[in-house]
Amino acid sequence: MALDPRLLEILACPEDKGPLYYFEDESILYNPRLSRSYSIRDDIPVMLIDEANALDAEETARLDTRISSEGIEATFAP
């Protein structure tokens, strides 16, 4: 099940308060500024800084490429 579009419009990174990118097929929200992802478990975003996943350069590049090639939009415009 996908996250509610109304929820996506207000979701922000809990650390830098910036927008995130939603990858429904991977069940993550991605912050490219901090190279970090937040898991979505049972359709609930886990927005805890301590539980965020630090991404290496290869994973960051892969997600950035998907954003560009698939036209994935941020949760909101800053």
C-alpha cells in the first residue's frame, strides 16, 4: 500500500527539516542532502534520526539516478 499523498506533502527530514523522496517500491524515504534513508514499516514512516540508514556513495548515486531518470518529486518544495 502506498503512503497517503496528503502525508507525503508534509513529510520532512527530522534532522534538517528538508524534503524527502519517496521510493514506494523500496519502502523508503530518502534525504539526498544527508545521504540517509528512513524505512517505512507496515505503511508507517519511521522518522527517527537514530533509526535512519546512512547510505554509502554507491547507494546515494543509485537513488539520485532514479530521481533524475524517473522524475521522482520531493515531498514538498522548500
